[in-house]
Amino acid sequence: MYRRFSPDGRLGLRLTLACAAVFLIAVPFVVLLALVNARWAPLRHLDDVATVDTNTFVLRHRALAGPLRATAYVFHPWVFRVIVLALAAWLLFRGARRLAAWAAVNVLVAGVLSAGLKTAVGRPRPVLLSPIAHSGGTSFPSGHALMTVVGTTTIVLIMLPVLRGAWRAVAWTAAAVLSVVSGMCRVLLGVHYVSDVVAGWILGVAIMLATTAAFEAWRRGEGRRPADPLREGADPEAGATTADADHTRSAAGEGHARSV
């Protein structure tokens, strides 16, 4: 009984639950991938109908075309890569090396998996009589949907230690909304099927669950207390380190001003 509720026991339980979550998230992705590869008729029909219907909707509301095209750039994978890598560089400067490496690995893994799967599956993009936009490469999974999930979640998990109260809920809500909107816009633009976007979302969640669980295992291996990433962020101590660094710089500046 003691072992069950000891710190090590809680760590084992957390990691077990994290592994189970990764498995439960990854299974739908594998099933979806198999159905896409097999060109399963019901899924193809659903994708085709959704693509034609959304294209028709946008053609009837031409004012939406411009803003939708803009989302291709706003939610571009490289936007989130640059933001996360810049944040990683800032963390490295602050001395949070492991957290910086974790952030960089997230975008690297997402990019490699996205490119590899697109090449391996080789699914053509939707073909429409009156397309709203064009995009190169193959279709499965949606790189925009995948990177938006990974990018926004990474940013939130890094920033949570310095957020308080309702701001944490606001951050998670913003990440979820951005991820949903990014995927929906890809379908409305007619450059991805619904199944491409769903696959991107699922894969993004699976990546974040896996890397966050691995980071938590490292933290506990270093003797740090167990953390709840959803409430405290990937590395709660990083927020304290940053605050202490800012306080030290501020105090040093005030001391210098007094001496002058």
C-alpha cells in the first residue's frame, strides 16, 4: 500500500497512464491510416462529399475566400516551428536546457513524421472543378493540423508555470480553438480531406503525450517532484528559474542605480 502512494509509485502510475493514453490515441490513427491505404469506400465517400459540400459553401460565400487563403500562411507549419524554436532559444539562454531540447524535439518529430507519412502514403490532394486554393505535395496527414496541435501545446506547456488561475484555462482553450480552426480551414480551402485533418490532430496529440511523458520521466529521474503537466506545465521549476533570473537582474539594476 505504501509503495502504491509513494512518489515512485505515483510516477509509475503516471507513466503507465501516459503510455495507455498514447496507445489509445495512436490506435485510431493506425486504423485511419489503414483505411486510407485500403481506399475504403465509405471513408472515400465521406471525404468526397465533405470536400464538395465545403467547396460549394465557400463558392457561394466568396467573401470567405480571401481570409481562408490567408490562413494557409497564418497556420503554416513553419510559423509554429519558428515560434517554438525561438522559445527554445530563449529557454536555452535562461538555462533551461532540457526544456529547450524538449521543445525543439517536438517540432522535429512532428516534421519528420509528417514528411515521412506523406511520402509513404502518397495520397493525392482533392481535385475540384472550382478550387479555392492550391497546395503542393501529398495530402495525408495534414501538416497544418499536425503542427498547430504540436506547436500550440508545446507553447502552453512551457508557459503554464508563469500563468495563474483562469489564464491557464484560457491558454488551453486558445490552443484547442486554433487547432480546430486550422484543420477546418484546410478542408474549407479544398486542399485536404476531412480524414487528413483528423489524422493530423490525432498524431499531434499522440506526439505531445509521448514526449511529455518522456520529459516527466526525466524530471523524476533527476529527483524532482511529480508534476501535473496539464495544470503546471512540462517543467514547473522553469517558471521559478525565469522569475528568479528576472528578480536577480532587477535587483542588480537597482543596486547599481543606488551606487551611482
